[in-house]
Amino acid sequence: MAKIEIYTTPTCPYCHAAKSLLNEKGADYTEITVLDPELRQKMTERAHGRRTVPQIFIGETHVGGYDDMAALDRQGKLDPLLAQ
């Protein structure tokens, strides 16, 4: 499986939904909580200016947020990305 990183905050419902979808897929991921301003800045730079959470990276691909990942799943494109 591809390396998965997800930037989150503890109270974000979209973060919880994203982690739930990844768990349903049996995907292991690294969660990075961005309460620290330096971590949020790193996330923002890596996500091409996007400041909202979650921000999801699968391998070298910036998927975006939960809605983006859920759309990939509906299109049948998430599983192949996870299998890289």
C-alpha cells in the first residue's frame, strides 16, 4: 500500500470521516495534528495554499480534503491509488 499522510485537527468532522473511510479500506495512515502553527504552515505549503483540514496525501499525490477523497472513491479511483 502507498504511504498515506492525513493532516487533521481533533474536532474536525471531515477529518473523522476521512479517517473512517481509510479505516474501512484497511489503509494504514500517519495522522499529523496541525494545532501547532508550524505544522499547519508546513501543511499549507505542501497542499499548495490550502489551509483547511483534512489534507490527504497518498504517496506523492495530494488528494485534497475528505470530499475530494470520497469523490475518488465513488469514481472507483481511490482503491488503485491506495494500492500503489
